[in-house]
Amino acid sequence: MANALISVQIIPKTKNGENVIPYVDEAIKIIEESGVKFEVHPLETTMEGDMEELFHVISLMNKKMIEIGSSNVITQIKVLYQPTGIEMEDLTGKYR
């Protein structure tokens, strides 16, 4: 069972102020390839899983931004750590 929910917003610095959406798409692709459960929202993406694994995914996302041309990256993270277990459904299920 998942012990963490982590919401992440990644803001890559682009070379000439170009649109960041293609960069964000690449970051989301890293999440998809990781196999963790996630939901994309307008301003952030929430992942569900083991906290250490999720932080590793975030590290890969940041590294990918540099690989594809960002000079730096701002990453905003919100963490809910609950060792007894937590799922996105626990917090948002009543709204669906």
C-alpha cells in the first residue's frame, strides 16, 4: 500500500522563454514510465506510492529537464506521508 501522496509542479527555465508545455509533457512521461499511480491536474500532478520511490521519480524529472535544454528547474512539492497507508481516493473519492 502507498505511504505517500506527492503533488509536484515542475517549472523549467527555457532558453528563449519558449512554451514550457513540451517540457512538462516530458516530465509527465517520466512519471508514466515509472509505473506509479498518478493524476494530472491543471497546475500540478499528484503521484501515489512509496515516498522514496516518488522522490526518485522527481529526481529523474528534474534531470530530464536539464537533458532537454533547461538551464535550471524549479520544482514545487507537497507531501502527505502516512506510514499506515494513504490513497488519492481517500481524500477525493467523495467528489467523484
